[in-house]
Amino acid sequence: MISHTFRTATPADAALIASLVESAYRGEASRAGWTTEADFLHGRRTDVTEIEALLTGSNGRFVLFERAEQVLASCYIERQGPVCYFGMFSVHPPAQGTGIGRLVIEEVEHFARDEWASERIEMTVIDIRAELIAWYERRGYVRTGKTRPFPYGDERFGLPQRDDLRFEYLVKELRA
């Protein structure tokens, strides 16, 4: 098996991260994987400006997964008191289903628990994403039933193609 590494992104990685996120969620390229939102959200998922702003924040970071000198996955984590927020998780579509996602989740959980002393990880997932939610549940994440509305009318989140979108909170307690 080819070895892999994890590293924290730098501002020089902003364009690469934005491209990876877009390819995993939107447009035709995203259809090569199973995480696509292309059937119910059009438009952009993020851009370089948003990634740069997140990279300069003091409480968050992007974690990058590299194999053979290629970035194949990224995610954003942010310390919010005792909680580690986990978001913008993206795996290069042709590499989805190869176990990379599991490795990234495990790395983030270890980091959040051991470096940030986080008590739990929290994320939001569009609640119609049954297959994605089931994937997280198999990794110990629990649906909370707590939701928040999708930001209709805010093109920074995409152009919805249906009117029943909302985010659901998933959490995982971290044990030492």
C-alpha cells in the first residue's frame, strides 16, 4: 500500500482546496464519486476567497490527506469550546470508496481529542443525504434531530433545485 501523510494546509493551498471541494460536490466532475450534490444544488460550493478567510482564522484549520504527493482529501475543523466542528469534507471523486474518508475521520477524531481536548465532534449534513448520513453513522456519528434551515437565497451555498433542503446536526462523543 502506498503510504500517506496528513498536513495542515497553508494559504498557498487555498486554490487547491477550493478546487477539491468543488469537484467533490458540484458539477459533472462530482458525479465520478458518491458525495455529489449536483442533482439538488447547482452553482458553487465554495471559492478561494472563502477558503483563504478560513485559513486565516485562529480557531480552525484545513487538514489535507496526501498520497504520492497528491492531495486527495481535505476537511475543515474548528475549535468551538469543547466541540470540534467538522466540515467541508472532500475526497477527490475517483478516490472515493477507497478508505481515504475513514482515514481522514480517524485522524481528525484523534487530533480533536488529543490536541484540542474536544469532548465531541459536530457537523451538519443536508438531511436528504441518506447514504452520506448512513456512512457517518457507521463511524459512530449520531443524528441529533436538531436542524437548521438551508440558506435559500444566499448563492454562497449554491442554487437549490428543490425546496425541502435543511441541515441536520450529527455528533460523535470523543472518549479518551
